[in-house]
Amino acid sequence: MTTTDPQPSPPTSIPKPTDPPSTPSPPAQTKKKKPPKPGSKAARALSSSSKPTLPQFAPPSKILKILPPSSIPNIIVLSFADAKSMTLGLGRPHIAYEGGQALKGPLKGVNMPLEFLEKWVREVGVEGLTEEERVVLDLVGLRFDAAIASSESNDAERPNQDSSTTAPLSQPLYLIAHLQTDKSTLLHEYAHAHYHLNPSYRAECHRLWDSLDDSTRQIISKELAFRNYREDVVVDEFQAYVVEGPGEFGKKVVGRLDEVHRILRKLVGGVQ
């Protein structure tokens, strides 16, 4: 009996392993920032950044009442919150009054006769005024009528007063402006108004200037020229600075100006 070898079975295909399905990675979690501690530098910075931006121009917050002494009733005073607002409201007429020289730094104070301001407005034209200048002129206009009435009332009360001594001649109203926190400049600008409106005070300023020695006058004149003042306003600026204090022109002359300061400060009187 013969036997035959069994036939081999055909090879079976082995399935290839398949990659497991990919699962999406969970989203990255962001850590929440803790609020800054109250009172810290970061908290103050955050608070200031969230505040609304202040306007560029802040009109004069108040117009001070007409200043003493009673012999000079016709002075209008504007009080500004900041130098930028003063520059926007009165910078152009101030530059024109001072001779056209550009400002050297922030504007701290202004003084001029209202007659000049009215002339400047006519030259510029109403259409040429900025919005800020219009606001200031409106405020000055509101005070203008009141100051005229006050001046006429005081004149009626002094019918027999000698105008050559204490009472000024009939003069146009005078405008001065200062920063609310700067009382020294208020005194300086008030001294300018006093000089322009009171003939007896002006004469005393020139007498005191002439009484100084040549060296002192030269030092003062040189300093005022450095500050860009014209030669024709030297005595006016000299008296206004000395009213503020005898040390305004340096240590070399402070001792020589002590008595001048005392005399002029008493004549100018107090400001409110």
C-alpha cells in the first residue's frame, strides 16, 4: 500500500496591526492673573489707565474779584488750572503784547491792557479766533461791564481826590492771569497792572531805579535781556520781579534790593 504526502495548506495572510485612533489633546488652560493688591504700584497704574482722558483745555475756573487797593478798581484776574490751558486761551495775544517773541517754556502769567486785547481781536478777526480764545474772551467780557461799573462808582466816591498822588487817571481795564497754585506770579502780574494804572506808583518805580548804582542796573538789565525782555520795559519788569522778592536777580544784588523790595511791596499791597 502506498501512501502519499499530504499537500501543504496555502499560507494565510496575517493582518497588519492598525494604529489606534488619535485622541485630541485637551485645550491648554490659561492661568488667571490675580488682581493687583490694592494700593500697589500695579493697582495705581491700572486705575489711572481706566480713567477717561482729560480735555486739553480747562477754562479759567474762576475770575477773582477786582483786587485792592480801592484806588485801582479796574483789574480783571483770570485763574487757570494749568499752563497749557493758559497758553491755549491767552498765548497768542500775550506773545503779540510782549513783542512777538516765542515762548521759552510754559506760560506762567499774563498781563495786558484790555485795550490791547481788543485791538488784537480786531486784527485777528473773529473768524481767526480759536475756540479756547473765544471762551476766555467771553469770560473777560462778562467781567468787563462789572469792572466799568465799579470804576465809575469809585470815581464818584472820590470827587475831590488828587489824581496826581493816589488816584489813577482814567485808564482802560487791565487783564492779568496766573496759575491757581502760583501766588508769586499773581503778585508779579498785579505789580504790572499797578505800574500801568497808577501814575504815582510808576513814578516811584523810576525814582528807585535811578537811585541804584550803575553796576546794579547793569546786572539787572543784562539778566532781563537774557530773559528776552525789550529794553523799553526794563523798569516795569524790574519792579514786578523785585515786588516778588529781592533775590530775583541773584545773590550779587540781593542786599542792594532789600529796601527797594520793602518799599514797592508796601505800595502794591496785598493780593487775594
